[in-house]
Amino acid sequence: MLQSKLIATTKKEWPSEATIKSHGLLLKGGYIKQMASGMYTLMPLARRVTKKIEKIIREEMDLLGAQEILMPLVATRKLWEMADRYSSIGSELLRFKDRTDADMVLSMTHEEATVFSLLNEASSYQKYPFSVYQIQTKFRDEARPRAGLIRAREFTMKDAYSFHTDSKSLDKEYDKFYEAYNKIFRRVGIPEVIAVASDTGMMGGSGAHEYMLLCDAGEDKIVICDECNYSANMEVAYTSKYDIASDNIEELKKINTPGIKTIESLHQFTNIPISKMGKAVIYTRLDTNEIVIVFIRADREVNETKLRNLLKIDDEKLIPRKEEKSDNIAYGFVGPKDLNQKAIVVYDKSLENEESLVFGANEIDYHYTGLNIKRDVGEVEFVDVAKVTDEDYCPECLKKSLKIEKGIEVANIFKLSDKYTKQMNMTYLDENGKSKNPIMGCYGIGVGRLMASVVEKKSTENKINWPASIAPFDIHICPIDYTKNEDVKKETDMLYNTLTKRKYDVLLDDRNKSAGVKFKDADLIGAPIRVVISPRNLSEGVFEVKISNEDNESLVNKDELLNYIQEKFTLLLKEVE
């Protein structure tokens, strides 16, 4: 392609709205253009990249035997009500009415649509297992879209769904998708992606993994063990062992703590370590208007995802409680002994083996010291609702070897069980003629987010380094004085035609621009091979070639150029394949 015809307007300055590297580079390089908050047009350069990503994904899905389908973006309220998600999902599901006043939604995911599409299509056990996939637009009305394509409202996703007659078959297919995803990430040039255990969230089901690209721009926190293979999203990470802070049973005493409402001020007042204190974290459950009180060791924080899962409610139904005069609660002095307020009470596992703690006495200006929950409160159930820290023990190898990293979620996989097929009455006849509901797996990859993640991981602040497998162009020819020097133009055109005939994706910078402008634009386009043709080098019978993963340019004799390019491009592809 001739660069003079390429629709890609580059910017000299860093875009002010860009908060992370990939967002800035994709805007600066003319890859994307914002149309509205969280909504972007993929310009030609970006579309060339995503088409190559989609090709890789299709190849891996087809190797698994998955069959491609394409479902509508728009769905009816009735369809989403079949699986009881129309009302349970909050405002991120965009609802609207069509001209007939029918309630509709823009699909943020396609579980209901997939099951509906396959009703009566697999009525015999002999059809199972099977899987389908699509690459389709989704819309999630994010409250705070950010970081360009990393957290957009409208996005393209590959979602696949597998169907099975038993959990053993699902486990086997799940493992196949697990490995296929690892291959996809290697092939697009980011083998650093890791799979971590994750929360099933609104998808439901019996298990899930997220694929995370570890980088500073990530929004998710990932817990990783340096000594073993344990890894998990912070939402579900846990520890199976706590250091005990108070191991001596003490006498229960009530002490006067005038105006001492915070843990830090209590620590300063009593000179007792915070680890030997307990605290109450109070929430309101909006679906039932109940008060939820979580008792937890004072040096720990509540993991609200774990708490919501325990209560079986979604994100918007649990909020921190504001002080109410009508409450029978001594705010700032709440503790488990003599708690008279009617509430859902949760005891975190961090308290389980503590013998003597400082806790609120449920009386203004008073706390207990030496409180032993088993002695002074009674038998209670301890559950894990705490956030893991990098000071905790790994739950698998039991070493203090955890670290917390930031990551971008580029894909996810779920074991859905029969959550959707049962509610939507998808059935098949088993070998005994008995009607049963199949069980499902779900497997998603965000295409645009994957492109942005590659940029985030592989680029510098001024240069995009595309892997050869997904670069918008394989080779970028940058001639100097192309419009002024006949020899340069002749050699350039010959090389361009030859490489094009050899099926390379070639971009020729035929513009009447300075070398500095051409090279800055070439850095943003990021072709893995750049060929510079100049009058001086031509006079010496050489071409300047820059390979993206090499530090320095090479001068290559004219007669050796084509073989050199073929050899280097083959090596670049081998790196990712």
C-alpha cells in the first residue's frame, strides 16, 4: 500500500486524554478515533491488526472443532429473562425499547442467545460434546470507561460455548480451551500472559480462570506465589494459614475509650498492636435492606467480592452503611459481645484462632480487651472474606512467598454447569431415553483489548513494536528523496513490486516528507522490518534494514536483500509461532 493513500493521521503531541501507553500510542498513531465515551472507530491500521488477531483465533478455534456462528447484538427482554438476568444485572446492561414498544437490550454477553439458538439442535446424546463460537460486537455500559480499548463500552469479543453430557467431558474440553488460549497469546506475541483462578461473577458456574497480562497499566490485582504455581485474582485469592497475634487467653475487661472511634486512635490510646485488635465493617444489603456486620482482624481488609458471593448478591446490592440515628448501633464501638442490633453477622477466618482481642463493647466510649470469641460470644462460623496481602502464606506451598502484581484481563473461561440450559429448558435424550439438561463451558477473548495489551507490553513511549504475526504491515519501505531522485524511485518501486508479488504486506512511504517525519511515523506503524533507501546507500549498492528486535540497523547488499528479508521475517514469525 502507498502511504500517501493510508487513512492514518498521526499526532505530534501525546494525546491529553490518554492515561496509559497503549491508549496514547493508538491515538497518536491514528489507529483509533473516539466517537463517544468508551466507543472507538478502528481506523485502517487497527483493523489490519485485529483481522490478523481474529485469523489466529479462528485457526485455534477450528483446530478444537468449534463451529463458527454469528448471533445478533440486540436481544429481547424476554430472552434475558429466560435465564433470570434481565433484572439481576445492573445498569451496565443497556436497555431500550424498539418502535413497537418492546423491551430490548444490547448484549454484553451471549449465553442466553447461544442456548436459544441451539434449542432442539442437539436433542440426542450422540451429538455431544460440541462447541460453537462467534466474533461479535458487545456493549457494556461501563460507568467509568478508561484507557482506550482496555475498558471500552463497545468492543469486539470472541466468545465460545461448549456443551456436554457430564462434568468429565466439560473438564476435558475446558483443558483444551485452556491450552488453546495459551497458544493464541504466544502467537500474537505476548507469551507472558498467565492464567489465574477467578470469580465467576454474574456468569455463575462452578469455576473460572482469567488470563492476565502482568503490567503496570492493569486494573486487576493478581496474587502470585514465587515458590509454586499458585496464582489467583485478588477477588478469590486466599490464605490457609494465619500468624496468630494473640496466643494467650486474658481476662475480659471493659475499658473507657472516650471519643476513640478509629483503629489508629485506639492503637495510640492503648499502645496495643493493631494486629491484636478486631474491627467491625458495616454494610447495607440493598435487596433486603438488612444490615451486614463483618468482624475481622483490624490489620485485615474486607474483600467485598468474597462477601457478595457469600451473601449471593451482585455488585450494586451491597454498599458501606452510613450512620443512621435510628440504628441501635454504637458506631465506632461495635463488637461481637453484647451485640443487640439485628443484622447478618459474618466472622472472618483471621479471628478464628485469636485468643485475646480488643473489640468494641457496643457502648459509646467503651471497648473490651482480652475478648475471646469462643468464650465470650459462643460458637460461630468463621469464613474467608479477607483480602490477601503479600505478607500472607501461600495456600498451596505454605510459604510466605506471595506477591501482588497488576494485570490486564485479556480473556476468561468459565465452567457454567447447567445454569443456563436448565433455566431455558435445553434438553437432550440420554442413552436410556431420559431427558436431561446439558452442561456448558464459556470461553471469551476481547479482540480490541488484546491488541491494546500487545501495545502496552511490547512498546516504548514513542514506538510500537508489533510482533510479526499481527503487525499491520510486514515491511515498511522508507525511501529518502523518493519524489526527487529518479534512482531512489526506480529501486524503491522495483523492491515494492517484488515484495508485494511475494505476498508480503508492504507499506511504501511515497510521501514528500523529510526523513525525520517518515521515521517518526514508521515508529508508530511498527512494521517488524523497515527498509531505508537513500541516494548515498544506493551509490554504494546497499540498503539499510532495521529489524524490530535488533538494536542496530544493517547494511545489506542489493543482491542479497530479498534472501535477507525472507530469512529475517521467517525468524520473526518463529518467535511467536
